[in-house]
Amino acid sequence: MRRKFVAGNWKMNTDTAKARDLASQVVAGLAANPAWADKVQVAVCPPFPYLAVAAEAIKGSKVGLGAQNCHHEASGAFTGEVSPAMLKDSGCHYVILGHSERRHKMGETDAQINHKTKAALQHGLTVILCVGETLAERQEQRTLAVLKEQFHHGCHGLSREQMSNVVLAYEPVWAIGTGHNATPEQAQEAHAFLRGRASEEFGPEVASKLQILYGGSLVPDNAPQLLAQPDVDGGLIGGASLDAGRFLKIIEAGAR
């Protein structure tokens, strides 16, 4: 049985004090409810400047550390970029790649995301690989075609062994930061489709173990219904992860 996984994507938010306090509150919440940590994998993904702050706050706890992006090279003349090797050295276990904001606001392509994915895996990071359709693509009934393409190109060239260190996150772009979210049935349809694609490309054993998170405005109110779906293995949480109380309620829902 797949373990639930709840990861907080803080995006470009917090400062030093807020990052330390937020990470510490998540640690304290899990420590007060040890059964949650047994059932749910938890990670926080701060902005790059606060990785060290969060790493210190979660040290010795069951909370993992993730970054929000990386470059594909290990080092070199790439001003402003951060390498997978640097993330690993900073204490990161996870890195989010292919987030819709990177795809649609920064223009990242499937090929670039695939390059980064391979580099991150080679440096021992677990990749949270994001896929999802825009509102126009859903209205054109292209959701599954988009997911098929993004999954195929994002995971192209990976081995079955490498796929054991990939987590998928389905994030319908139209539901991120809009107050709208996919219904449990819509989320389940997308997740089941992605698991089917994983089975086609990497085999049923890999697919059965693959964690697929929901990442479209998952909040405490809808978490129980979404996380109860058979192919929804957790959540990649945006805004709600900036409030420790709300984030912990989502973790609690995952532990049920």
C-alpha cells in the first residue's frame, strides 16, 4: 500500500523568521501526533535563501526538505542558478520540477524539465514532477492528451529504478491559486490515467508504487474527499502550506 505524502510548496514567500517558525510548527505538530508521521510522509519546500533555516528547524524530525527548482548542471558559469549537487549539500531530499508556474510563467519546456529530472535523480534527489492542463486545454477536452505528453516527455529515458525516486503531482493549472479545485472525481480520473501511463511505460510494478499527489488548491475543507480517492496519494500544497495549522489539518486528513 502506498504511503500518503503531503509536501508544502512555499513558493516565493516567507522571510527568515517566518521560515524558521513555520518549519518549527510543522515539526511540533507532527511530534504531538506521532501516528500522523507514521502514516504520512511530510516535506516543506522553502525558497532557496531559507533552505538552511528550514533544514535547521526540521533537523532530527520526520519532516523532509525540498527545493522548488534546480538547474541541470552540477556546477559552472550559470549565474543565478542552483544545482542539484548544491541542493543535496544543503540537506534537500526532494526537488519540485515542472511546476505549472515554471512552465507557463518562465517558459520551461518538457525537454528542459526532463533534463533537470535526470540530473536531480543522478544526484540522489527525489523528484516531485508536476503535470497538468490549462483551463483552455480542459475545455477543449485535451486533459488526458496533455497529461500523456507531459508524463512521457518528462520521464523519457528514465529507468524503472529511477522511477522509484519520482513522485508525480497532478496540478490542474486552472485550479492553482484560483479558489477552484478539481472535484474528487476529476482528480481521480487524472490520477488513474497517469498511473495507467506509468504502467504502460514502466510496468505495473512501478505504477503500483508510484505516489501521485494532487496539487490544485487542496485545503483542509476538501482534503478528506480528495485524499480518499484510490489513486490520490497525497498533496502538493501551495497557499495552505504557509499556515502551519491548515497544513497540519491536511496531514491529519491524509492519516485517516
